[in-house]
Amino acid sequence: MTGDPSGFRMQAGAVVQQFASSQGSDGAELVQNLDDPELWAIVSRWADVGSYRRAFNGTPAKLVLVPLLSLAIDEPSAYAMPSDVGENRPRGTVG
């Protein structure tokens, strides 16, 4: 995510708090890119993928998340340990 440090950091801080207080959250933090100081990311850890997905549900979460998501860079944003992923195939493939 990119943004000015003032308003952006306040918005991102609210999202971090929302994530951190969500059921199944193992923590969340706002981090800054070392090479590009205008590039930021919210790193969150979850007990399971269901907890991560449920954190986006409900009006309170959407009021905080949607405005910040409009600033997001379009790239993959969910990762897991390879041992937890197993065989990873694109949707729609049979196998």
C-alpha cells in the first residue's frame, strides 16, 4: 500500500487494531518497505484461513478496511507456510 504518512498511518493503524482484535488473530502490524519509504504493508497472522476471511465480515470491519483497500497495490496478499499449503493448484484444475 502506498500513502502519505499522516492520514494513511492513522487509517492503517485502525486496520491493524481491527485485525489484532479479531477472533483467531495471532497479531498484526504495519511495516514499511526498506527501499521505498512510501510503500507499506499490513502483516497479519491467523490461527486459520477461516479466521482471516471472517475478519473482513461485518459492518465495523468494512468501515475500517474498505477505505484502506482502495489504496492497495493489486498483488497477491495471502501467504502460508509451504507445509501448511500442501499441493497448490490453480482453481478449476482437476487432479
